[in-house]
Amino acid sequence: MALTQRRTHPAQGFRGRANNCISIARNKVEKALQYAYRDRRNKKRDMRALWIQRINAGSKEYGVSSPTPTCPAASLDLCMIVVTL
């Protein structure tokens, strides 16, 4: 595979000149990789926030004020395992 084809191959699904004009395609592919790098981290952040919300909702349901990694209310047979994401 030629160097230009290797750089522009990921741009095949892009719209307009971004898929066939080498200089524009190269810039668009580079920007897309930057977005992918950023959003992989944002996805982890969002999933952790969602996880915390679900734990808080579950702890309120059983009357536990704050979730702890151990068994907060052994009398209610409630064991919450908080996993660090």
C-alpha cells in the first residue's frame, strides 16, 4: 500500500473532498484520530458518573446514606461492591 493511500484510506467514508483530496483527507483523518483519543477518555468518565449515580440510587432505596465499598448494612443483607472504573 502506498504512503498516500495509507494516509487517506481511513478517509474513504468522509464527505466531499475530504475523501479524495490528499491534503484535506490527511487533515480530516488526523482530526478524527484526535476526537477518537479524546472520546475514549470521555466515555470512561461518563460511565463512571453513571455508575456512581446508580450506586447512589440503590443506596437510597435501602436507606443507606452514603455508599461504602464494604457491606454498609449487614442487617438488610445489602452488600455493595464498588468497582473502580
